[in-house]
Amino acid sequence: MSKNKSIVVSSFISQEVVERKIYIIRHKKVMLDHELANLYDVPTKALNQAVKRNIRRFPCDFMFPLTKHEKKEVVTNCDHLSHLKFSPTLPYAFTELGVAMLSSVLNSERAIQVNMQIMRTFVRLKEALMSHKNIEKKIHALEKQYDKKFIVVFQAIKLLLEKAKKDTDHRRFNL
């Protein structure tokens, strides 16, 4: 039976859906409490209560409350989070480590399955970032290589121009 549940959760929560719920805040990839609660199919209040009951498991590098400015920024940039605009509480942001720790405080089959999908997505994002960095390094190396060659070409052009200028200077007639 759990295999069927696993298949069901994985099939309706795609990595792309999870990916759209990951934000960069304070230079960290995070997910907001409200969006995690929706994925886990629990009220946000219940998720936050479970976290508060186990607060020692969530140091500041696992979870942090957004500042008023960060909340305003998120609401401004993400139309689907407009409901947060009028919420009196500041949302919590969970880093990858915090999301992993959530599986230890939420004891439902769905939470386990959703967490696995979220972890797969974080891994996929890291792999994409590493691939991007490798491509960036290769491009930079090529630029250096071609920069050196272009310097030689530009020096040759400069010499040719100087020679051409000398040649034209000698051809001038003084009247």
C-alpha cells in the first residue's frame, strides 16, 4: 500500500512544482512555511506548532522568520503569495536542512513522501548549479585563451597600421 501512496504523491507533486516554491532569501534556497504546509496537506499553524514543539531541531541555519521587508519583497515578487500581505505573522523560511528536519517532526506518510520529492528537487537544483558553474569556467577559460590570441592579432594590426602610416608619410609631397 505504501508503494501506491509513494507513486501517487510523486506523480502529482512534480519536481517543477516544488522548484517553483523554492526562493532565494538571504542567499539561501528556502521554502516558506505556508507552501510547505500546502504540500504536506496540513494547516500552516499545525506545521509551525510542530516546529515550535521541537525548536531545538531548527537552528537559524535550518529555519528563520522573514523580516517585514523580506515578507514585503516576497509578496511583491510572487503574485501567488498575495495572501501573505495581510497576514499578521511573519512567515518562516526553511532551508534545505530545515526541510529535511521537518520529516522528523511530521509523522505522516504524506510528509515522508513529499519530503523525498523536495530533497530530490534540491539535489537537482544543486546539480544544475554545478553544471552551470562548470560551463561558466569553461567559457572563462576559452575567453582567456582567445583574449591572448586577440591581443596578438591586435598587436599585428597595430604594427601594420604604423607601417602603413610611415609609408604614407614618405609618399607625401612637399610643395
